[in-house]
Amino acid sequence: MNEKKDFLRTIVEEDLKSGKCKEVVTRFPPEPNGFPHIGHAKSIALNFGIARDYNGHCNLRMDDTNPTTEDTKYVEALKDAVHWLGFEWEGSVRYTSDYFPQIYAYAIQLIKMGKAYVDSLTEEEIREYRGTVTQAGKRSKYAQRSIEENLDLFERMKRGEFKDGEHVLRAKIDMSAANMKMRDPLMYRIRHAEHFRAGNEWAVYPMYDFAHCLSDYIEGVSHSICTLEFENNRDIYDWVLETLELEPPRPYQHEFARLGMNYTVMSKRKLLELVEGKYVNGWDDPRLPTIAGYKRRGYTPESILTFCEQIGVAKANSMVDVSQLEFCIRDDLNTKVPRVMCVLDPIKVTIENYEGSEEIDASYYPHDVPKEGSRKLPFSREIYIERNDFMENPPKGYFRLTPEQPVRLKHAYIIACKEVVKDENGNVLEIKATYYPESKSGSDTSGIKVKSAIHWVSAAEAKEVEVRLYDRLYSAEAPEGIEDLNPDSLHIVSNALIEPAVITQKCDERFQFERQGYFYADPVDYSDEKPVFNKIVGLKDSWNKKSKKAEQAPKAPAKKEQIDGEVVPMTEAQEALYAKYTNTLGLNTEVANTLARDAQLSDFFEEALSAYNSPVNLANIITNDVARELKQMEVSALKFTAKEIASLVKLIDDATISSKIAKQVFEEMVKSGERPEQIVEDKGLVQISDPAQILPIIEEVIANNPDNVAKFKAGNNKLLGFFVGQVLKATGGKANPQVVNELVSNQLY
């Protein structure tokens, strides 16, 4: 177990030590109404990981209390995700529906205790009676029903004698409670829909807040771990268990921050919209953040789990950069997968002074990777190289093939351009070249110096394959809907050429295509007749990225060749900075790597940190926004200082402005040089947290979207995110998201 414990593991250890629990029992309780995504992976790793670390066990339980949205295909996807990530649940899969008779019996018990009643108000009236965060609610007149009448009505509800929405069962708690979720919350509602497991046996279904705590109790769960949006629900969780006077041991709820990742949506509603609207090719589309999507794209379970470990377990929500996940898969595959050659945009090269053919013995792995394996590369007079590996009029720093500049063919010979063959429009059709017989890799005696090596394939033996180049699904850092979709998220190359060993020997299913990135044989569409490869992730560096940093980067030890895509080793000073940033300041490895390697950025970061101690948030804005500006100019030319960036981050941390508004403030700082506090004041950008200001906007949004209100009331609870998003949009992103979420919930439920 990792010695650096998160706060949840600290709680578990204290509970074991004090005797509060004798065995650690956790559970992963998803709703089977969609495919699990990367956020679920974090929950899976946490719940199963804690159970493993403390010799307990974890249950897999389907929270199947809404028959209108659930399906067995989602159950299977959830089971597959847990198995793929390497975990095993205790016993068989559990279902909340298994406990329907017991949960119903507990509801009867609460009615008999005078702690629950059947309410016949309309949903609009229930919402109106609930009150606001500043005004107490009032109890329904139906709360005065006798115990006998409530028992009779609830039994008839169960038998299906009433229409959907005609009655609900509510807990009788406190209509003036500060926590609005405690204002007589709903416990059961009528649903005339066939349940995928229970069939038509039930016409009433328990609400999450009632079913969840009781399911945990029935299963003997010791630690009910959920995300922060359920923090206010904890009072209901405790009230149900305490009011029923259930015998100990009883479960306790603990919350942690859910995963938020830029350029990504985690909302099941939005994911379902993408799938059903055919904006993607199913739940396992490699562009989606679903576990099935990552699996098909070629991500490994190890990379996902490493990512979950790196981002840690926090008490406050934050946004993780998707590049951190990309770093984890790149880092995992770097020492595992063979390097092979694939040409995506072929241009023919005829080596005029080469006769015959040969096979070159080429290792699959570079010298610094502790793996062995090689293949025979066919080499002949006619080969193909990448079109962009040849330029007639190259820019400065271009080290590949030109009319005046020779280049090495990876594992083979040095060639030089002799003639360029073009069509009538000036497009290059073929390059005629010569080779140097004494320049063969491993035994080069030619004395010719080159600065780069390029990949290639032999024309006669190369195999045609389809390559699917995936990019981020959304072009916006904080996507709101389909309007932010990236039109270039998928590019299909139907006639790429790959070296024959990849197809004939099938040495692995994941590869590094030299200088292109990491690729995976598509598990669905791949066939011997039409091999298909998915791009998992690109290489970290390319020649043009490195050239921009050439003046800043330290010189690497002299090498015989400079191969495109290799990462320059860190100096001792950079390694010391990297260790400080990751181990002491808690920065993620990608951000720490960026800062440590760039002297300007690290100096700027250190100055900002000395002004305000918020290392993670400072590092994120500096490596993203400030770094973008420093690509265009020197630090001395910036209109803002490191201390002013520290002030901007403090405004975010103090909840004076939102992260979204901070982007707007930063852009103004870039243009005008004004202090962030002055910009916020002048433009009226202070975050709105006053419910009195937000409520009218919420009411207007609800009034303008009657269709979605109706769908929400019919059971589509996922539309909550839609209403929150509309309110935030109406306020220009200035409304406090947490306040909006609570107020919208109170108005809709």
C-alpha cells in the first residue's frame, strides 16, 4: 500500500483502530443507465483499492431504482470495466432491486412511527412549499393523514392503483431545516414502467436517498464513499438509519472530489446525447471518455490506475488537465511496446544505385529499453517515406531530406536526393535518390554526418492498413454541448503502409509507430483482410516543438544522430526542480516536467509562489496560459508580472471569481496590463453567490424550458446539469456553480 495516505484511508485506519468497524466493507454502486467513464474509474480504484489495502472486500451493486433508464447492456459494461481494471467484487453482483421487499418494509416501519406520510401535492406545489435557502418551507396538509390512511394509500400505490405523480411517500423531518434536502424529502414515487430485472412486480420505486443507505446497511458496508455532490445528502443518510434504530454496525458516508477533466464531458446525459445523436460511433468510440472507449483506443488498465493514483483523493473539486492522462499512457507504453515503421502519407523514393534486395535485422526496442526482440526489415530499390520528410525549400532547423541535405533511413542507409519528379501542377510524385553503401547502420564507415533519421517501408513488401487518427473530441477546454465538438477529432488514413512484420508476425497488439505515436490494433474492426490501427496518443515531442525550445533547452550529450521524437535528458538542476515540484509541491508529473525543463517558466513560477502559496493552481495557469504568451515574447515584454498572476489565482481560491471568469481576466491582463483586482471590479466580474440574485434567473430558465422540465419530472434526473448550465450561461459564468447547483435542485425536486 502507498505509504502516503489520502484522507479517506486515514479515516479507515482510525475507524479500525478505535473499533468503530471490525472489517472494511466498501461498495461501488453505479446506476446502470450508461457506460462507465473515467470518473467511474477513479471511484472503482478508490473503493476496491481501500478494501484491498485493509484486507476487506468491495461489493459491486447496481443502483437500479429507475426502470425508465436502465438496461442490462449497461450492467455488462460496468462489470467489464471493473474486471478490465483488475478488480474482483465480493460474491455475485448485487442489485438494489434485490432489496426492494426489505426497503419497502422499512418504509412501512417509518409510516407506523409517524415519520413518513403519503403526500398528494403536485410536483409544482411540492417545489413551492419547500421554500428557499433564505425562507423556511411549509408542510403539506396531507402530512396530517393518519397512520392507517398512509398505510392504505402506500399499499395501493404499490399495487399500481394510481397514476405516475399522483402520490409520493415523504419522510417527515423538518420543513425549516437549513439543509433543504432535509425538508421532508421524497422516499418513494410511482413509476408504471417495466423493470429490467423485477418486471412489473412493483409500481413504486425508492428514491436514491432512501434506498442507498439501507442497501449499504443490508450489505454490511462500513464506509460509504461517494462524491461531493452528495455531501448534503449525508444528513438524510444518517437520519434514515438513526430513525429506524437499526442495530449496529451501521455504515457512514464520506465524500471525496469527483474527477473533472478539461476538453472532456463526464455527464451521462451528454454522453448519451452523443451516442444517440450518432455524433460518435457507439459507447466504445475511442474518442469518448468511457472505459470502453479507452479500452478500444488502446489505453492500458495500468495507465488508467496510475492516472487515478497521481490525481489523488481530494476534498475539493478541481479540474485535471487531460494531458496528465495522456502522459500516463505514454509513460506506460514507452518501455513495453515495440517500435515499428508505418508511413501515413507515402511518397515514392527510387534509389537508383541500389540493386537487388536484402533483409536488415532491426531491434524492436531502443538500447535504453530493457526488452529484447527483433525482426527482418526488407530493403529494396523502391521505398516509401513520409511526404513531409522531404522539402525542397525547408525552413531553418529542418533536418530531414532536402535536395542539398542527406538523411538516414532508420536501421538502414544514408540517402541523398538526386532528382525530384513532379506532375504538371508541380506536385512531387517521386524522389530519385542515391545511397551510400558504406553508411549502413551499425557499421557506418562513410564519414557522412546527418542530423536526423526517418522511417520508411519497402514498396514491394509493405502492407496497406487503415489508420484512425484520433484527437480530442471537444475543441473547448470547458465544453458545454455539441456546439463545442471538434470537427477534426477523427481522421482516417485508408492507405497507410506498414512494415510486413507487424501483420505477419503479430508480435504485439500495441506499437509505437516511429515518429508518429502509439497505436493499437482495433479489437472490433481489425481483420487480416483489412488491418485497422487506432492512434492511442502521440509522441511527446516533434521536431517543430523542439525547435521552438532549442534556445532554452540545455544541450544534450553529443550523439551520432539526433532522432526526431527523442526527449532530451534533464540536467541535474532540472531533475532537482522536478523532484521538488512533484514530491514537495504535489504537482502532477506533466506540469512538473514542463516547469523543470523551461527556465523562464520555472523562474516565473517561483516568483509567483513566493507571493502566494497555491502551487497547484499557480502551476496550472503558468504552464498553460502564461506559457502560451512566452512562446511569442520574452518575460520582460509581458504586460503582467508573476505577482499579478498570484493575485489572479488568489481571486479564484477565495471564490471571488470562477475559473471560467479567470480566463477572461487573464486575457484582459495580457492586453491592458491592468491588475486582476481592478479588472474584476471595473467589469463587474465578481462571482455571484447571493441566492436572491440567482433565484430569479433560475426561475426564468425553468419557465423557458417546459419540455425539459417535463422530462425531468418524468424521471430524467440527468437534466439537472442542463438547467445548471443554462443558469451559468445566463450569468456569463459569474454565478457560483455550487450555489446554482443547490438552488436548481431545490427548485426542481
